[in-house]
Amino acid sequence: MSVLPLERRRTLLANILLLFCVAIEPFLYNVLQSSVTGVATSSFFNTASTLFAFDIGGMTLMLGLFCNEIATKDRKLVPTDLIGPFRTERNRWFLSAALFFASAIPVFWSIQIYGTQVRFLIWVAALILALAERHYSAIQLKKDQPKN
């Protein structure tokens, strides 16, 4: 955020949307958690999980847009050797957003694998992909550093 030009309308709007998504995420998570532990109808739990998927998808989309803004060569916001890693991170955020938005499709609520809705499995897959990419990036960064 420190290198992003906040006076740009698009950046300011994305930041406001990100803050809104961050603000409602704990509420939606609490609704999901209380639905699991308490007595809630399946349609209520479906709606809550759909809204949670849209919320997390929106957050990851905004983070991807921020990385895209940074990775634009014309803006010269970061040194050119950092543009590649920011593009990789942007792509990871966009993929994660796509997975969360796709998980909100109603069919992923009705299909279950071993008693777990596919929607939740997609969320876990998005998390695993993000962690694996971050680990891979750390390994690449260590390889690229000059040895003493």
C-alpha cells in the first residue's frame, strides 16, 4: 500500500471496497461458525456460506488489483526486478478470487464428498494453492539471491 498512488480514483475505490469486505468478514465467519455449532437450517447455512465466499473472493480480487497496479511497468512504482514477483502474486490473488467466486455457485453446496460440501473443499484448495505458491516463491527467492 505504501507505493500505491491513493489519489487515483480506482485505487481509492478498491481500497474502500477492501475495507468493507474486511469489516464484514468477521461477522460472516461468526454466522458460519454459529451455524455449524448451533441449530440452523440448511438454506440459512447455504446463504451464509455463499455470502462468505463472495466476501473472501472480493477481498482477494482487491488484493490482486493492488498487485496489478504495482506490477504495471508504465507506473514505475517498484524496481523492474520486483515486477515479476508482483505479477506472480497478482495471478495467485486472481486465481484465489476466481475459486472463491466459483464456490458460491449453488451446485457446489448441493454436492457433497464424504459428507462435506464441495464449496468448503474449494476453499481448502484455494488455501493450499496459496500456501504452495508462497512456499515456491520463497524457494525461488533464495535461489536468486547471490551467495557470499
